[in-house]
Amino acid sequence: MSVHKTSAWPFALIYMGLVVYASLYPFLGWRFQGIFPWAYLASPLPRYWSGFDVAINVLGYIPLGFLLALSALRRGQSHLAVVGAVLVTGVLSLTMESLQSYLPVRVASNVDLFLNVLGGWLGALVAWGLERLGVVGRWSRFRAHWFVADARGILVLLALWPLALLFPASVPFGLGQVMERLEAAVSEALEDTPFLDWLPVREIELQPLGPALELLCVGLGLLIPCLLGYCIIRTVRQRALFFVVVLGAGLGATWLSAAMSYGPQHAWAWFGVPAQMGVLVASVLMLALLWVPRRAATALVLLALGVYLSLLNQAPDSPYFAQTLSAWEQGRFIRFHGLAQWLGWFWPYVAVVTVLIQAWGPEPKN
């Protein structure tokens, strides 16, 4: 199998970060509890377990095994795909279980280790089976037909965008609103130090966005992922199909976020007049820009990101929105909130860096 640039490896790294977060959360209370971190390997099997525990430990590692094996297959290393994926997932699980020995709220388990490795092995087998059936090769041909050669970074961003939208935002499609929280965190860290006086003090408190600015933020929030796609998609017809996918994914993810946060009966409560007009304006612009050259799309997406982040970070979080966040951070979404929260905060900033790297490089090859 020939060697291809693959998005599977960046996805695998991101998923490893999620596994670390889920395994060690809440990262508090670290201490030596009088047992060696590897002692759990020789412990007797637990007397009590549930089907949920088994399923979550197996299913949680299947995507990682799949992505690791797929990365090896796409790089032409088919002989290492399954074995390498199992080794990496095993080392990661062994490390996580050992570190849990230092967390009072966690219990290291040899059964969890076995189930994690089993999940990694199953995921690797799925990737290997798809490669044998020719699915991986067909994806390679599809990607070569649709996207320029150096599209990996933007493809990863586009795949993560709907997940980033699942964390509730104070403005629909409003990702990257971190300034108020960042200021509070820095102030707390510098409390009781002389450096606290170095922080700038606002003369005027942050003001909520008016309907016109909210409309603009909604429109830019939809336009940005579409322009990212225009940077790497080859033809106008393909861009038009991609525009439909972006619109559907954005509306669907925001609907799902509202349904999870406020209940199914309020799933469309966010879709007021500013949001409706913002979606309409974004749709018109996305259609009008179908013929824009890739270099011009790169410049436009950087401009849109700058305006978008500036507007969002000049507005405060509403008290109702803060109450919703507390439900995510401490309530029923605690296992999921970390991934979606960090994606929602940092997705636009990673997009800026990714686009700048692509802009400084040579023109992508056709």
C-alpha cells in the first residue's frame, strides 16, 4: 500500500488527550497512598462490576486502536498496524491505571487494563478489516479527488467543529469566548502577589452583544468553517455540497447542545431572529464565495476569525449561561464536558494557527 498523509494520527493524539483527561479527572488530591502504582496488577479480580463498566472500558479504547492502526495503514506500515496499536493502547492504559493509584477518588484495576487493551485490539482489527476490504483505499481516492494534498490540519479542524459546538455557547456558533474566564483565572493566580496590580483594569464593564452584533457573530461562526473548507476543496461543485454539509452539521450540533442543556422542548430556543438572520447572511455569503480562489479564502478566513474573536471576547457571559455551564461542569455531563469545553474554547485559535501555517507555506498542489 502506498504512503499517504493522514489525518488519523492527529486524531489519535487528540483522542489520547481525551483518555488522559477522562482517566485522571479531577486532577486533585494527588498523594502516595501507601501502595506501589503497579500493585494493582497482582490484585484479585473485583467482586463487583457492572455491564456499564465493562462497556465503557472497551468502547472507550476502540476509537484509539482504530485511529492508531489506520494511521499505520495509511503510511504503508500494514505489518505494524494491529500490533503497534495494541502496544500503544496497552502502554497508555497501564500508565493511566498506575497514575490512578495516586488519586483517592480513583481505583486502579487490572480488569480495566485488560478491557482497555481489548478495546484497542478490536479497534485495530476493524481498521485492518476495512483496509483488507478496500475501504481505506477508496477513502484515499476520495480524499485525493476532493482535497488538495496538504489538507490534513484543516480536515481535523472541520471534523472537530461539530463536537466543539456541543458545549453550550452564550451566542449560537460562538466558539472561543475565553477572555472573561482567562482574566478571572489570572487574577486568582496572582492574588496576594504584587503582580496583581500589573493587570489592566477596565474602565467600562463588558456589555452584552446587541442584536446586530449577535447576528454578525452567528454569521461568522457559520462562515468560518465553510471558508476553511474552501481553502482545501478543489471544485465549485464540491464546495457547494460542502456548504450544505456545514450548514446541516452546524444547525444539528447546536440543536443537540440546546436539547441536552435545556431539554428537548427548548432545542430551538436559541434560533431567534438574530440567529435566523445570521444563518441567512452566512448562507448567502457562502454561496457568493463558491468561486473564490484558495489563497483568497485563506485571507478571508483569517479576517473573519479576527473579527469574530474580537466581538465575542468583548461580551460577558450571561448569568443564565453561567448557570448552564455549572450544570455541565458538575452535573450529568461531567464525563463529556472536558472534551467539548476545551474544543469550544480553543477551536478558533487553533484554526488561526493552522491557517497561518498553510498561508506561509507553498501553494497546495493540485
